[in-house]
Amino acid sequence: MDESAKIIVVTGPTATGKTALAIKLANYFTGEIISVDSRQVYRGMDIGTGKDLDDYQIDGKIVPYHLIDIADPCYAYNLMEFCRDARCAIKKICEAGHLPILSGGTAMYLNALLSGFSLPGAPPDEEKRRGLRTKTVEELDKLLKNTNPELFEQLKDHNNRTRLLRALEKAQAPDKIPEVLPLKFESLILGVYFPRKTVHQRIESRLDARLKPGMIEEIEKLHNAGVSWERLDFLGLEYRYVAEYLQGKTNFNEMRDKLLIKIRQFAKRQDIWFRKMEREGHTIHWLPEGDFEQGKGLVEDFLAGKDLPDPQIKIKDIDYGRHGLK
């Protein structure tokens, strides 16, 4: 492949239809999807992560996809592995003469891939991790205090085993990792934009649809297959709070309402990442309601090497107001 590749990125807050737009673009431009989702990498986590694999079939043809269903849910897939695997997928797609289209809302993964080639963190040390899990909460707390007093002071709940394990893995990780696959590329970033109030409504509708027979059963099946309650807590909001419900720690309505609040807060944190990306120089072309025709035109001009217009919407300039619903 050429030294420099062209890639398309489709991103945005949760529940805005990023995948649907990316698939339409991939079908039109003979592209292949690379998932930028920290949880869709896991097998068996389908409804809770919104894989919607049936959507990848258009007119009887399957749009190829990458970085979906590549890891066991008991394995802690990490940021470094994503950057390595995403670059490998980009290279493979370009060599096939197709267009790489990255799609997803894990903004930290996306920002790391686009911004830097020296990343914080390290591959998981499974032997060290097993050793930590044999220790009591008191032993973990003491170890954290001795290893990294600053993280020890920052930790709010010293009786939470999961939080202690996370803090220790962070404390024991080296500062930098080497670049795993040098690869230069030009990127066109498309964002799916809805007003925040609409995003909140879409989140609620999607959550209620997933809570109908499907998601709870999926998470119960994962646990029965050997995924611990502790591990489910690591796997994100839906898995954490449904796991609490399955353990009898909360009732259905409490679980549903808490989950709704947390997902809306997550969407707000995604916006913070997108604002950060814009401030750091990444141009994001926000498409109102994921307008396919506007996106298609931008991709055509980008691939032809034409100058692109300035974005009409910039998240960093939007004041959502006191209640953040505009």
C-alpha cells in the first residue's frame, strides 16, 4: 500500500446511529468497517454493546467488518491492542483496494489512534493480574499505598476490590509503550449530530428496547458461562447494573432508571472528548441527524483531494445551557 492511506471516521455520542451511517457509506464506496468500540471486541456481548450485525447486510451483500468478536469477555483487551489491530486492519483493507471506515464512539481509542503513536499503558500481565486477585482487600489497599501514594489518595472507596485492582494495574504500568505498527494516514472525521435533548430521548428508547427480552438474558448467559460478577462490572454500564439486578441488589425499575442516568452521563463525557479533539486540531464534520448525502459528498471530495468546507457545527462552540439539553 502507499505510505499514506486515506481513511474515513464515523463517530459521535451513543445512540445516534453511527454504525448505520458507516455501513451505508461502506456499501456505497466499497469500504470495510473497523469498529472503534471497546466492548464490541468481545464475543457474546451483542445486545448490550449494540453490535446489530444484521445491519451489515445490504441488498444481500455483507459489508466486511473488523475488530468485532475477536476476544473472550474474560480477557482484558486494551488500548494498545486496539491501536495495533486497527492499524493492521487499515493496512489490510487498503492493500485490497478498499476504503477503511472506522466507526464507533469510544473516543479515547479514536483519539489515541489519530493523535499519537506513543501510548500510555501496557499489555496486560496475566501472571501479575492473577497474583493481585489472590490478595485480600486490605492487602491490595496496602500495596497501592506503597506503590503509588498519589493514586492511593485519589481513590475514594478503599473497600472496593474492583477499583483497587484497576488502580494497582495503572500504578504498575510503564509510562510508555513502543509504536507497534508505523502507519501514516489522512483522515476525514464525520460526526453524527443531534441536539442533546434528542440524544437523551434516543438513549431512553434504545435502552427500553434492549431491556425487553434479550439483554438481561444475554448477561445472565455470560455469567453462567464463567464471566464473574467482578468482570461484568469491568465491562461497562449495561453489564454492571444488570449484573447488580441479577444478584438481587436492586429491582428492575431501580436498575433501569440508574442505567438511563449513567448512559446519559456517558454521552456527556463523549462530548467532552469530542470537544478536546476539536481543540487539539482534529476537524470533525458534524452531520445533522447523520445526513448521508452530506456525508457522501464530503467523502467524495476528500478522496478526490479537494479542499473541504469548514464544519458548520463545532461541538466546542456549543453551549448546552444550564441543564445541558439544547
